[in-house]
Amino acid sequence: MHRLGYAFTLLVAVGFGGVVAVIGAFWQVGTVLIGSVLVPMGLGGALLITWAGARVISSLTVGRAGAVAMAVGWLIGAFALTSNTAAGDLVVPGTWYGYAFLGGGLVIVTGVALMAAPLVPAASGRVRASR
């Protein structure tokens, strides 16, 4: 039963990574006009939620498996949106925003997966004797 629960946890991490990638893909094109300069606020937000999502999954799972599963889900979600649909729509275009989102997100999820350490240490399974 324990292995089934762990497999389910990893499946949820893959799905969460895909959801984070889809949200980020739609946000990454958002800009704000300040004076005559377009500031890519959406790109910053997309990369921030990618990092936050990867850290949350990394902290909730023991070891690196959860962070790697989230990274796989993010890759599937992000790169699926780089191709044209039947209607000709494209979510992540071949602009510098799109490349920065894909490259930056890839660096983020890979880095978090490589350096995965829980924010809250997991219980070691040992119970201390209280005196």
C-alpha cells in the first residue's frame, strides 16, 4: 500500500508541474508599458511561480523524486504549448519572451530537482523516549 501512495504522490507532482507550466505559459507574454519601455512583468511572474511550485513539491516529498516528477510535468506542459494547434494558435511563441520562459523554467526546475532538500525536514521514523 505504501508504494501505491508514493506512486500517486509522484503522479500528482507530474500533474502539478504541468499546471504550473500552463499557467506560466499564458502569463509569460504579459508586459507593462512604463514610459516607452515594455517591461516583461508576466515573464517574471511565470518564472516566479515555476520556482515556487518546484520548491513546494520539493519540500513536500522526501528525496528528489517529487522534484524530478514536477520537472517532468513542467517540461511536458511547457513544450506541449510550443506547437501550433489545429486552429493555428500558439501559446509560447518563438520570441525572446518564449525562449526566456522555456530556458529559465528549464534551469529552475532542473536546479530545484538537483538541489532538492525539504524546507521542513521529514520525520525520520524514530520516536524519542520522553523522560
